[in-house]
Amino acid sequence: MKYEMNLWNDSFEAIKSGCKTIEMRLNDDKRKLINPGDIIKFINAKTNEKIECLVLAKYQYRDFEELYKNHDKISIGYQANEEANPSDMLTYYKKEEIQKYGVLGIEVKVS
């Protein structure tokens, strides 16, 4: 299957360069359908550039705190000099949504 997801420029560039290998999302109805072997077309929200990535694995967690404990900060999109803080994800998602759906780490590789 093929899916499309919009990404902020910094996340898009990090995936494109191969540094960020885990895309973090809510485990909502749309994302539950994603499986290893699927293709995700990421679209840069700033430039509209597109890249296709192969889904290697999918990790389900109760919340972002659990996800952050199970993956190194570089793989989830932080720079080496940055502090990885799960509360950063509250910029994108409401606590109620996180509690309702749980979260996913989608491991990808540019194809």
C-alpha cells in the first residue's frame, strides 16, 4: 500500500538525509493500516518536495514518553546537541488524542 504524509521542513530534511529513521504519529485509524513493506510518500509542507520511503517496522506505544525511552534521539529527529523531550510532541498533538489513540514509531528508509 502507498500512503501520503505531510512533514514540516526540518523533519522532511532529516528523513531525506537518513538521520531520522522513526516518524512519530498518533496511532489513529489512518495509521493503524500502515504495515512493514508499505510505501509512505512524505511531502515537505514548506517546499512541496516529495520523497518515498519504505516502512521497515512499526512500533506501538502508550505515549510519546514510552516511545522516547525506546529509540535514540537522533533516530526520532533530534540533533546531537538537543535535548529530547516527549512534551515537545504536545506542539503537534493534544494530550487527549495521545491518550485516546496511543502513538506509533514508524521506521522508514528512503527508497
